[in-house]
Amino acid sequence: MHVHPGLTLLRKARLMLQVPVPAPFNPWLDEMFSAKAVSHGGVVRRSVRDVEREVGRAAFIGEVRRRGFHLVECGGQFIVICNQGRIQILC
């Protein structure tokens, strides 16, 4: 990405953060995030063990973050809330 040389370093960093980063190709992640629930802003769940075996925890968290979704871990499960709305834990 070409950034004008006259911009301050902070402003350059902000501009670069706004550019969407393409996800690396991963068939397992692609299949998971192509579920109908994802496109409708729903919830998908995967076991932590499966995620760690298939793609690794860091890659999974990175992909959820890249999409602007929310991720909860509970009872050996990852729960992905597939929308960018505000989260409120009630109990």
C-alpha cells in the first residue's frame, strides 16, 4: 500500500490498519465460516481440541478477529458469535 510521505507516522499506521488483510487459504476455516449460520449472523461452535488439531488456536483466534466476530471459550468448546454487535454477558 502506498502511503503519502507527508502523513504523520500515527496517521499512516491508522490508514494501514483500515486496509482489510486477506486471510491465508485454509480449507478447514473456509468450510467453517461458509456455514449458513455465519452468513445470517448466528453462532457456530467447535471443540477446542478440533480447532487446535486442524488450524491451531492462534490462527483460529486471528480469523475470528479478522472478521470482527466474537469468540467465547467454555467447557472445551469455542463459540463464535458471527456478528459485530455489542456483547453483554448476562450470567
